[in-house]
Amino acid sequence: MTGLMGPSILARVVAVALLMALAVRVVDAQSTGTAPAPALPDLGTSAAGTSAPPAAVMPADAAQTIDLAAALRLAGLNNLDLALVRAAQSSAQAVNDAATMQFFPWLSAGASYSQHSGATTEVGELVEENSQLAARGAALNEQVRLGDAILEKLAARQRARAAGYDVEASRNDTAFAAASAYFDLVNAVATTEIAAEAVRISQQYEDELERAYQAGLTNRSEVLRISVQTQRYRVTQRQAQAMVRSQSAALATLLRLDPAADLQPTERIVNPPTLVEVDIPVQTLIQQALAYRPEAKSSQATIAAMDKDRVAAKFGPLIPSLTGQAALSQLRGGQDDVLRGYWTAHDYIVALNWRFGPGGLFDFSRIEAANSALQTARLRAEKIHDDIAEQVVQAYEAARASLDQMRLARHAVELADQSLTLSRQRREFGVYAVLEIIQAQQDLTQSRSDYAQALTQYAKAQYALARATARIGAP
């Protein structure tokens, strides 16, 4: 059996190991910022240059390629949650504009006609009268509760600011969700290609054992054992193909695209960016997050608006309401059927008044409600601060752990590759067992899958940390 199949399989395994080592060096250079991110080698390409079976079951003309930048851009345009927050911002801005408009007077215009016939009184005496009166005119009116109007305008401005920060926070959440969905899709593709490569190698090994069995150099049990392993790899490959379609549908739904579209990422393995260095002290990151997170700024603006409401409830009624009117009218009338010409009249009214009771002075329930709302806003702000600090710590530790796992998984790939190489060499000398080679190949396949998963988790952890520290953005 020596030399029957060892050199060809060994050459292919060594070539795959070299490709994996090249990917490791490229990812290390990208994570440290020392080199650009070139296109990574195709994990589904064999040493002889032949391609593995396609990972997707969709026809090629139905596939649509997408990269991370495009996913982030589409998420910012089409996401429903972001659209809802933007609608809320438009509503808050409209309320702010309405608070400004209440300071401006309004114009009223109209005409009237009245006719009277029959009895009337004239110095206590009933007389018969037939008169008519026609009027036309316009008036400029102003009626403002000055105290409430001024403070409500200030509160509306703060609420508009808070709505703007809410949009920014939703944009960050959407970018994180889009990046995570894209990385999951890339990882599914990488898993598919790793499984396809495992099927290819196992199938070749099975074919060579079958030829050895036909030549009487091995027994049937060894052929059946490797056949079972090949079928297991095929099952894993099919599961990975289904996962690609599932992740593609999830990303398409998030981006408001057709869920039936076959999205194919431009990357074949996740190339994690370094958005936040993990050697920065966590306390520094927490302070930066509390200073720059839009959620914290939104809560501050909300507290400012509630404080204006409190001042309006307590001191607004002390400022009088202003009522003003400037009217121009023309009157025409007379007795019987005789109508005289139009007579012009001018009327001017200016009044100041204070309101007592509900909505005015001594409305203690309104003051208590405003104080309660302000206290609630402050408590919510404290909770937001606690949540932000917790998110930073969790994302920071997740990023550090993912970085360590990525390095350990990479080392596991190297060890598994060495183990399979040694098993192949032992086979050439006739000191081997089929089970040993199967186990070594399983370890290599699992290690490659773990490494691809570790790359994905680190990339997602980097985006989670960037979101938690208000640094998220396109790489």
C-alpha cells in the first residue's frame, strides 16, 4: 500500500495548509493596521486548481453580490426601524414649528347681512321698524399665553433635539445589525466552502481506498469507514448551503430587499476590522461612551424639556396672557329699502389677563405632574447611563475574548494540519490506521470551521464595541 495514494493527497493537503497560512497572515496584518486587506484565497479551490462544488443551489444568474459598505448603505436607507424613528423626528420638528407659529397673529375675514322687521323699542315705546344692515371686514388677531408659549417653545426645541439623537442612535443600531448579518452570511459561505473541501478530500481518499480494495491491498471495512465519513461531510455541506440561503434571506429582509434574492458576499472569509483598540482601558471607553452616545444626549435633551415643562407649570401662569385685535370693517344699512353707502370703522383691542384655576394660577396638580415627569426622566437617564456602561464592559470583554479565541483557533488549525500531515506520512510507511487519518481530517475540518467562526465573532464584537462607544461606522 505504500505510495499508492500518499504523494498526491499529501501535496493537496500541504497546498491547503499554505493557503490557510496565507489567510492567517493577511488577517493579522489587517487587524494591526500594517497592511491593506487583499482578496483572500478561495477556500474551495484545491491544490491542483480545481474548484469545489458550488456552495449555493441557486442559479448563477440569480446571485447578487454585496459587500459590507453596500450593506451599511442600504441599511441606512431602507431599514424600517430607522424609518419609524425618522418619522418621530419629523413629528417632533413639526411640534417645534407649531410652538413657534403660536407667537404670530392670524388674519380673519368675513361678511355679514342682517335684516329686522317688526316691533322694536325706542325710549321705552314700541314702534314698527324695518331695517337692514350689511357688513364686511377683516381683523388681525393675537392671543398668546405668554408664559406657557415661551417655555413650551423651549421645551419643544429640546424634544426636537432629543428626536435627532434618537435617529442617530437608531442609525447606529441599524449599522450594527447590518454588519452582523453580513458577517453571518460570510461565515456561512466560508463554512460551506470548508465543508466542500472536506468532501472533496474525503471522496478522493475513498476512491483510492476503493482501488486498493479492488487490488486486494486493503479490506472492505476500511472503505466503508471512509465512505461513512464522506457522507457525513456531505450532510454538513448541505446544512451549510441551507444556512447560506437562510442568512441571505435574513440580510435581505433587514435591508428591505427581496428575501428570495441570492445575496453572495464579496468576501469568502470574514476579514475583521479593528474599529476600537482593545488595549484601551475600559474606564476610558465608558467615559467616552457616556459623553458621546446619542442615547445619553437624547436623555439629557429630554430632561431639559421636562424641566421647561416644570417651570412652565410653576411660573408660566404668573405671566399674563396677551390678547390683541385690529379690525377694519365697512357698514351699510338703513330703514325700509333705502341703503346708505358704506361707512368705515376701525376697532383696536389690547388686553392682559391672568387665569386662575385649572391651567392657571394655583393649579397644583399640574405642578406635581410636571415634577413627577421630570423625576421620571432623570431616573431613566440614570438607567441609560448604567446600560451604556454595561454594554461597553460586555462588548469590551467580548472583543478581547474573541481576539484570544481567534488566535487559539488559528493555532489549532496549524496543529491539526500538522497532525494530518504526519498521519499521511505514517501511511506511506505502512504504519497507520484508517481511523487515525479520518480523525486527523475531522480535526482539521473542525479547526478550520472554528477559525472561521472566531473571525466572525471578533468582527461582530468589534462592531458591538464600536456601537457601545459611539465609534461605529463603515470600515
